[in-house]
Amino acid sequence: MTPTTIAYRVGWLIDGTGKPAVENRIITIDGSRIQAILAPDDPQPAGMTIVDLSPCTVFPALIDSHVHLVMSGSTEPSIRQEQLKSLYTDRLETIAEHLRQHLAWGVLAVRDGGDHNGDTLRYKRDIADHPPTVVTIASAGRARHAQGRYGKLIGIPVEAGMTLAQSAFGTDTQRDHLKLVNSGLNSLTQFGVESPPQFNENELAAAVSAARKRGQPAMVHANGYLPVKLAVKAGCASIEHGFFMGRENICRMADHGVVWVPTAVTMKAYGDYLKAQGHRSDPSFAEGSLKNLEHQLEQIAIARKLGVTLAVGTDAGSPGVHHGQSLKAELQLFVAAGFSVEGAIQCASRNGALLMGLPERGKIAPGMRADFMAVKASPEHVLDARQRIVHWVVEGRAIDPDAAF
């Protein structure tokens, strides 16, 4: 064994592969990389610092695969409107604060789904405008939607006289991934109502192909049977949301290797907020939200059984969906849909890392980048204890999240 700089003795290890947690391991780190995972009977390295995390469960740093960093999870309309009208210098601080919140909850990478002004992409590119962040950002810049259809908050419409592909690559070409909007939002009063697709299969396929040539996977906002079907057939990398898409589409996604980011917590947040409003809101709205949530959990259960790759994303920035902390609720919903705790964490670590194009992240194994968190809890209680992280390791270094920005 080559010399290492530090080792961590951990009570339980969740490694990000979905396998059951294992007890009593030592993680050795050489620089920024994990060198070895040692069992109790293995020869232990001599002459190095050993950090004792034996009361803790360690798990990979997490990834939120669908966020909107410009927007907060506030349900107050005036606050949300003010964020949209604010100056970029104010929105810059909003983004930084949301990244701080993610790190505090163990999230070390986020995949942004777009904003109207392309602020998150600008934040990532113009690093001289703000202090550096340890949280990795993948940004779509401005999404594209059809004229007169849903999507203004997260992007811009396809310009008159342009095709979808021409619009997508006229500006914002330095994005990390292409975000397309191919449906509307879910109704809270009419269960399962499907909005028509915003683009046809040929339009989507041309844009997806152009993006792929530039190394930009396509993430597609799509709810309902036909909008999802067209996006999958067009070759998209991921379906975002996917409410009411149906079993046939779930099978199609499994066959084509399309990743699904269900964002179920959005409906839970709406339902919780509307129930709290009591007499000030129509009770059918809350019932509709929770009915949508129940159906989404049924779809997640089907997708798990059929072998679809799922990644955990929250749609943080939507009303009631707060950055960082909402990942706990989404993970708990995955467990409610039949995932083990370890399987849910895989969806929020390794699966998210691969979706973001980070092959050396999301798993605690030799050769991987050393990014992990520790909580004082046994594996079955890890999700409840996420807000009580006691140790952060980023690229092999122990960090203080409050001093990381």
C-alpha cells in the first residue's frame, strides 16, 4: 500500500452503488482520491492520521439533479415576483445563498433546469463576479419552449421564423445541457389531464441531435403520455417530472436508457402548503396535489421494477420546494415507493453523477474522488439525520461548509 495522508474509521458505509450498508470500514485517502476501503480483518495502515467516525454512517456527497438556483422555495407571491424583477447583482447573491443551503444539507453538485435570463449559466461562467464555490453546477442557461406555451420562468420561446434547433444554438451555446419544455404543468383540479406537446418528434429530434453533437445531453420537461413519448423517441437523455406518462413510456425509457427525474416532492410541497392554508384555499387543490403525488409514487415503483435509471431531483425553487432540505423529502418519497435507503441514495449520488457527466463522483470506492458526508445515525435513520451532518469531506479535504463560500 502506498503512503496515504489520512484515513477515516466509519461505523457504517453506504457506498452509492445501492448495495446494503456495511459495518466497520476504514476509508483511506491519498490526496483527493479514495485509495482503499478496508474491512476489520484487513491489515490497517500505519503512520497516518485516523479520524474516528465510528458512531457515524458515511455516504457519498449528494446530487440534486433538478434545481432552479435563481428562485427560492418561498410560497409568498411578492417574494417570488421580486426575485424575478431584481437586478443580476441581487440574483447572484440569491444563487450563492442557495448553493450554501445545498452544501449544508450534503449536496455537492446541482443540475440546473434553466432560468429566463440565463443567470445560473452566467454565474458559473463569470467566476470573477463571486467567491468560488465547492458545489459543482451544471447549467442549461435558458430553456426553450414554444410560443405562447408554458416555460417563461425557465427560458425563452423559440423565435419567430426559427426552428427549435436554430433557436437553441443561436445563443447560450456554452451551456452544459439543453433544456427543452414539451408540455405544460399538472392540473391540481383535474386529475391526469394531459397538455398537448409543445413540439413534434422531428423538431425534438433535430434539436436533440444538434445538442448531442456539441456534447450537450437534452433534459426534457414532459408530463403526460404523448409529450413523454415524443421526447423519448427523439433521443433525449432524461425526462424531467414525467407525471402521468404511463407504463408504456416507462418501458420505453428502460429500453432506451433514458434517465427519469421524477420531482415528486413538488406535489407534496403544494399539498402541504395548500392544506396549511385551510379556508384560504380551495380544499380540492390540496387533494389534487396529493392525488398527483400518489400516482407519481406508483410510477416510481413501476420504474424501479422495470429497471429504469432514476436520479433524484427536487425542482428546488418551485413554491414550497426549498434548496438543499427538499432532497430529504424526495429521498423519503423514493423509499415510500419501494427503494431501500441505500437504493434511494444511489439515485441521489452515483446516478446523478453519471447524468451530470461526472464519472469519478457519486461512489465511495478506490480511485473515486473523495467526497462524502457523515451523520451520527445508523443507516436506516440516515435520511432523517441529514440535517445533522457532522463531517464533510470534499476532494479529500475536511471542510467547514460555513467557510466554503
